[in-house]
Amino acid sequence: MYRHHLRFNFVFPRNYEAKVLESYSLVNPLEKLHHFPAVLEEGDRSGIYVRVTPKSAKPWVGFFALGFESEHAARGLYSCPHPDSLCVVVGGYAYLVNAVDPERWMQLEQRPVMDVRPIPEFKLLLFVGTTTISAVGESGWLWTTGRLSWEGITISEITQNVLHGAGWDAMKDQEVPFEVDLTTGQHSGGARP
């Protein structure tokens, strides 16, 4: 159902293949099925099935629960700075999974994720929310900025190790610029309620 709206970005080297399945009927009964989150809520019946084939372990299938129905929330499959990590984003919920050991996973607190930006030169995968930005590196989650906006973030450019963007300031009724240091997640500027 969401397959055609998914982005696929495997810019980082990876030790696995990942493929979205059209339906549950394509799940091989010999492949272990993992649910993300591990315990599904009543509303977690929508989502996508992804078959993951690691180079050094048995293939498995993951069901990744949909976060938000919004067409603006991010959705896609991304390689991560660590070659064994896979990122699946469905309706703004971002799951980071170890492809070799799918029992090792985390869900980013950033909800909804509106955009995902790989920054290969810094070995970072950025998750842009409505008010903050989070970064994942080779060792996993690194940082989340303070609030940059009341609602909505635009990234304009990255120069050296600084991300430049703008956030919405409701009091001024305009976008205000901010800068984020990609090595620390510290920011200056922006707007916060």
C-alpha cells in the first residue's frame, strides 16, 4: 500500500540486502518474522513487510508498523553509517535495526520524522522532525537538537560541519534561520515556543 511512496537510499555501504514485500503472503514460513515495535498496539495493523538478507546470517522478515497516515511524513528504507544497520521509516516512525541480529533495534523518539538526510561525508543519517533534528552515526543514536521551530523545519545547505536551515516562528509569523553543528548537535538561532 505504501510501496510506491517509499524512498530507497543505500548511499552507505551495507552488509545486507533489503526488499519491501508486496504482501504478507510473500513471507517465507521458514524465515523468522519480527514485529517492530515488538508488541503491536491495536492500531498497529498497518505497515510494511521487509525481507532482510544479511551476508552472514539467515534471512528474516520484519513487519514495521505505520506511524502517521500523513502523506508528508517520511517513509523509506535507508542504509546507515554502520554497515550492519538498516533504517526503515514508515509514516514518520523510524526504526533502526541490526540486520544480522534483528532483536537489536530501536525506535527513534523523533515522531513524526518528516525527512531523512544521509550525510555520507560525516557518516551521519539525519532525521528531520517538525521541531528538532536527530542524528545517527556508526555507533547508533548520537544527538537531538533543542527545539528549532514551532512547527516545520527547512534545511538549506551544509557548509563544512554546519547545517543551515530555518524554523517557523509563530510569534514573528516568519521563518527564522538556525545553524546546527553536525559534530555535536548544538544549535544557534531558530525559534522555540
